[in-house]
Amino acid sequence: MAATATLASILTNTSLSSLVWSSTYRRTLLSPVRLVCRLASNHFWTENYQKNSNFITWDSRARSRYRSFSCQSTASSNVDSTPDSVSSNGFRKYGRLLPCPSENGPPRVEHLVVKEGGPVLDYISNSLDLPPLFVADLIHFGAVYYALVCPKPPPSATPEQIKTYKEVTAPSVLKNRASIKGKTVREAQKTYRITRADEFVEAGTYLRVHVHPKRFPRCYEIDWRSRIVAITESYVILDKPAGTSVGGTTDNIEESCATFATRALGLTSPLMTTHQIDNCTEGCVVLARTKEYCSVFHGKIREKKVKKLYLALAAAPVPVGVITHYMRPINIAPRLVSEESVDGWHLCQLEVLECKKVAWPTSMTERRYSIEDCGWPPQDFAYECKVNLLTGRTHQIRAQLAACGAPIVGDSMYLPAAVAEIVNPRLNPFRKNSKKYANETDKAQAIEEWIAQHGKEPAVAIGLQACQILWDNGEHFYEAGTPWWR
């Protein structure tokens, strides 16, 4: 019988219970996850977490062959093929990852430590009570990771959890594992994607399984061949649709622009991502056809030889000229910007080349692209701005225009904060001549209150298009098609 030891979860910016690992997830794509510690000794912990009205609770249930701890959520999910059938561990029965659901399911990520070696598909299927075909789909989507040695638990870990970690990482255990000889512990703890369903995992291997990957139903609605702007021997220019990911996410590399464009063109080698734009943004992206050109283009970006122009549909007029802010150096959304220089914060500059009054998108168009008003007063006109991005920070245009009181139409993350600031200008602690705080605790509280005014990541589109991209002094110049709001 294969026993399992579940070790723990994804780090958020709030306090966590024990045995919770840090993650590369951004808040924009992070669904809150709290994972149960699956221990062969039957010790376990429970955690409750709330975000966006989804409650996740963890409890234990027994099966005939495996001791199992399962996740239940009050949020509904249509990733299950038989919604009225329930498996022995309390989950609805799974079928396959396709067809793609119209909405993402409740978050579920499992962290395991292998106690008995074997094929990874069989191990995960038996340990988590998932159908083999479903696990095979997860592996194909890039939703399963491994490390030779499980990560070190944080200081907040309980004695029992630390005991489990020490058992599987004891020198007497590790010295007998030929796979980690010659490696440092840090090297052995590095995670990699599982790429084959028949891959063998030895005892002591750490596994992370994203049971509910982030899904992109828009990928199946697009005529991808019609979105190809140019094809050369070295690269492809794609007019990326809103509501899609350029190169995929941590748990889903299948439903990406690179994958679907590769298929649309009938290429034998996969296209590679050279740069990113937000999922909710449309427009020009460069996909490399070779590793060599991917490296070449990255070099051009580093040397600032690549210029990108954007069209931004703002809810209010924006002054022409250079706009300067400073962005908090924390890789989590929302991205906070300050009008005044803050020690350690990154310079953000964009140049508004023109700003013209245009008709507000029709209600039919808004429904088609899942545009939310987020409390912004109804109006007949919006303002289309041509923006030259001088520094390339994540969410830069979105955060800067919102800070100017001209949020992007449909931006359900930054627009609510702009509305709140109109009602109460003192809410934003990063305005010039903002309120002076008596101590750091009061300031930290004000920052948390300001963050709370922001909303969720847009479902499909916002009024932002990467309309032009050029490099090598204009030798390579490409334009996107008509933006969705026209």
C-alpha cells in the first residue's frame, strides 16, 4: 500500500498556518489555496480561508486502500463530468479536462511526498482518487510538478509537521538516494514539470498537483489563423485576443496563445514566448520560432531596442505628455503606485501621445467582452489614448491611468479603487500631500484599506490594446487590427 504525506501550500500576503510554501503565483491569477497536511501517521491540520466569497474547508475521509484528506468548497464547479455523482472521498466525480468549462472551478492544489515509488500517473490517481485519464490530462496541461526533495517548512510549522519533514529529508534517508547525489539540498528542492504520464517517481519525491487548473475558454472561440499578423523564418506576430494567456500559466500551458497559434499554422515545432501582455489585454505579441531568436529578442528588450505603443480606452480624459509614478516592488496585484518617489520603488513612466473623445462601447459589445462598470457613472463618451510605454512594468498603464483618475474601461481591478477615491480622496495614501501618519502601524493599515478598494482581475477584456510593436529602428514594424471597442 502506498502511503502519502501531504506537505503544504501556497504563500499569500496574509498570515498563514504551518507548512505553507511560497509560490510564484500573482494575486491576479491566484485563487486562495489552503492545503491539508496528508500524513501517514494520521496527523493533520485544518484551515479555513475566505476570498471573493469562496470558503474552502478541509476534512478527513477514509477509503478502503488509502488514508485520504480531501478538500471541499462551497463554490460550484462545472469541471466535473457528472455533477450529481460523488466519489468516495467527497468530491464530485471527475471525467476529463475537456471540453473546457465556461468558468473556473474552486481552487484545489495537492502537495504530496511519495512514500513508495512507482509511475506518477498511478500514484496520483490512487492517492487523490482521480481517474487515470483525468490525471493524464493534468500532466498534459503542465499542472503537475515534482522535486527530488520536499521544500523546508516555515518557522510556523507544528512539531508533528516538522517531524514528518525531518523523516523524509534525514541524512540517513537522503544518502541512499542515488538521484540526489552530487546535488545541494537547494538544487534537489527545485521543482520541474512532470511531462510524461509514465514517469517513475521514487520514494521521497515531492509532488504538487494543480487539480483545478486555470482555464481559458476563449481559446476555443477564436479563429486563430485570422489573428496571425506576420510569419517569418524567425518569429510569428500574433494579434492576441483578450481573455487569453500568451504563454500559459503555472498550471496550464495547453490553453495558451503559443499553443493554439502553433496548431493554427501547422508548425511542427512549438512557438515560444518572448514577452508578455496581460490576459485581459489584446494586441501584438512576438512568438519566436527558434530558441536562438527567442534569446535574440530578449536581448533587444534588455537593450531597449523594442518599442511598443498601446491604445487605452480611459473613462476620463488624460493629459498629453509624460506621466511619472513609482511602483511598489512587490510581485502581487494590485500594483500600487505613488506620485512621489519612494525609496526602493520602481520608476514608472509613460507618454500619452494623444487623447481623443470616442463613443462609449455599446451594451452589446460590453456583454460580449464581459465588461463591468464597477460603479463608474454611466456616460456617453470615453477617451482613447495612444500611449508610448517608456518603462515596462506589470500593470503599469492600468495602474498609472487609474492613479490619474482615468481608469481603463472594464478594468475591474483598478476601476473600483478609482471610484472609491473620487468619493473619498483621502483613501489613497500615495497621493502627493496625502495624510501624514502618526506611526508605521497606522500607515500599514491605511495601505491595507487602500488595497481592499481594488477589485478582481477582469474576466475577459479591458480597454487596452498593444496596437504597435517595432524594433531595430523600425526595420520590423507591425500593427494590430481594430480594437474590440470600435
